[in-house]
Amino acid sequence: MNKCLRRQGTFLEKRSLDPQKLLMKTIINIPIDKIKPDVAGVLKTQGVPPPPGPPPPGRVTSLYHSAEELFLKLAAPTAIMAEVTIPQFTEIFKGNGLNEPDTPLEKIFPRASQLALFAFTLGPEVCLEIEEQLNTHNFALGYMLDAVSSYSTDKGAGAAQNIFLEHLTSTGQADASTRALLYSPGYCGWHISGQQKLFEYLKPEEIGIHLNKSFLMTPLKSISGVLVAGDKRIHRFKNSYTFCVHCPSKNCRERIAQNP
Ligand code: SF4
């Protein structure tokens, strides 16, 4: 567990690195309340309609609270962020040359005012606990803890967007029309192998995130990508790319609607 990181407060490190590589790198302890799960949100991901729908059975709510208690005890939400220039990110985005020939991100990031590489993890202990619950046949609690952790990991993206935007606003680099959104390898035409170059630059190993040969992260409850800040209009696009046909979530529509 990243005990040493957790002890040191919110902004742990702010140091200048090789300006040809990274303009600034920061390790951040994300306060747990920024990613705290909620019963309605987690159960919605499991197909239970939120209020005013019928209330879930008491045993489901009770299971949720047991999982939330474990989560709050074990999660160590930590992020690493490093600003990059547009030319630097152009190289990172090329990755291993496996991206789709036409992607939304390649049209968005050149119009950004600021870019930052980003990775976030809940830490290893909550993932080990999920495994432990499943291995000891406590399937219901294991699956609920998995759902709680996935939900909170997704909230980590929102927390990162807010932290980046607050940083830019407080330093006079953003105004009311600025939006900062996270784009990740493995989505929307950015090939999953793009993780390799992103990791080479950002080095999330410093907060305990590692890549395996399939470019998946461990701990599993981690996210990575690039935070793109700029005028809200740069994030709007039509989801008419060839790969959109196979997209089950179409969640770009929700993101655009949430950032008017
Ligand atoms: S429809 Fe899916 S794949 Fe297409 S841009 Fe939106 S989120 Fe990405």
C-alpha cells in the first residue's frame, strides 16, 4: 500500500524535469470524498433503476454498505499528472502506429490550450480484497466490492478533470469557457498499445501502476490517459467514425452533454 504517499498530503511533489520531456510532474493524493461511491450510482451500474424507481431489496442495500465499508478502509486513491506540449503529445499519441486512421482525439488535442498526461489508481489493497472475497466464495460481496471500486475509479477521471481545471483557473490559464476532459488509450480509435508510450513519458510506476504485456494496468482499478483543456467547443464531435458502430456505450454523447 502507498502508505508513504498517503502520509504526505495532497500535493506531494512538484518538480521540474527535463523540459524536452515533461514540463511538470505532480503526484496527488485524491481525497476519498472526491471518489466516494454512492448506493444509487453503483446499483445503477448493476441494472437497478435509481430513485424514483422501486427501492432495491434490503439485502442488496446491506451488501452495498458492507462493500462500501471495505472500500473506504482499503482504497488509497493516488494520481500522477504531467503537463506535455502539443508536439510532445503528437509523438505519444502515435504510439506503436496502431491507431485507427481517423480518430476524434487527433482533431481535438491540437486545438487544446493545455495537455497533461494522467494516471490514477485505487492502490493494490482493494484489488487484493476483491480477489480474496472471490477466492473464498464470498461471491456476492466480491462482485459488489468490484462494482463499488469500478464506479469510484470512473469518478477518479472526473476528479482529475476538476483538479486540472482548478489548477489552470487558479493560474489564469482557464476561464468559464474552458473544459478539461480525459481521453484514454483503448477508446475511440486510440489503440490500447498507446499505453506504452504514455507510460514511458509519465512513469506511473512511481505510484505503483504497472503495465502488463497486453497493455493492461495493475492494479486493475486504475485509469490513464491525457487531460485535454481548451475551449468547450473543441470537445464536440459527431460519433460517425467507423469504429463507433461497435461501441456499446456511446458515452461520448453523455460527456459532451455534461460539458455544455
Ligand atoms: S460512439 Fe463510442 S467509440 Fe465512437 S466516439 Fe463515442 S465513445 Fe468513442
